[in-house]
Amino acid sequence: MTILSIRTVGDPVLRSECEPITVFDRELAKLIDDMLDTMYDVEGVGLAGPQIGISKQIFTFGGIDDREGYIINPVLETGTEPQEGGEGCLSVPGMKSDTPRMNWARVRGVDKTGKPLVLEGEGLFARMLQHETDHLHGKLFIDRLIGEDRKRVMRAIRAADYNKVAAQTSAERAMRVGGSFGTSLGSFSA
């Protein structure tokens, strides 16, 4: 088990368009295991490649509707019915806000062997699919906020207090980070 370091807002990898994964090997299988371990360690329900410094199209999920897994190279479709609900993000520690999303979503991608994989759901599962896919396109949930919610969150992020919160969260997480991050991901670029 390797716990990976999670990048926080301000890191350029979080704002980059991710590349598709084209190599399906043991390194990829280990990455998936490490991402799941990391996600559970920090009590998340999803974790995308850029959040651990890998600009590749992959995310893991767990703890929603007793479902756990991952998807590689996902392509998102959504319904048209909106849903209400709040979101937070491991890469934007301490910030939460109501975030506009659709109530139904599906992603089509592949598994760790390159076989087709489809995930779909409603409610919180649909929200997670949209949130994690956004990460793969350089978007954070804060980019989806509107009106006063957006102003409030952006003010908090710019404030000196937020820098302290992010630094403290990063320091706490760093104490649990495994040492093989730089070597175990040889086929992936950050």
C-alpha cells in the first residue's frame, strides 16, 4: 500500500487537459491500487489522476451506493435534469459549496486491461462521475459555482487563511505519504 501525495489548488497539473492512457501494464494496476488506498486514507469518494500529479485520464471511486472501482479514458454523458447538492474536493481542502450538476450521468471508458467499461448512476454517483471527469479536463468544482457561492469561495481561496488551511492539510497528509511515488509510476508523466 502506497499513500500518494494529493495536489492542491494552485498546482498547474490540476488545470491541465489529461492525456489518454495507452499502456496497460502492472504499473497501471499498481497505480489503481495506490489511488484507491490514497482515496480511502483521506476519506474521499473519488480521486483523479491530476490530483496525485499524473496528467492521465484515470479516476477511482468508492463509498457511494456500495460501489467501488475506477475507469480509464472516460467520456462523459449527462442527462438534462439538474440536481441540488454540495461538493467539496480533496484538492481544495476546507471548501464546500452547492454545485450545479445533472442528476444522471454515464461514463464510457476502459478497464486496466483495455476492455470497455461503462459506469452510470443518479444522484451522488452521477455527481461523482461529473466531478472526477472534470478533473481530467483541468476543471475543479469551484469552476462550476455561480453567483454568491462563487464569490464566497474565491474570496476564501485568495485569503491568507486559505493558504494556512491548504498548507496544514498538505502537511497532515504528507505524514502518511508513501516513499515510492516517484519510482513506481515510471510509465506516467506528471
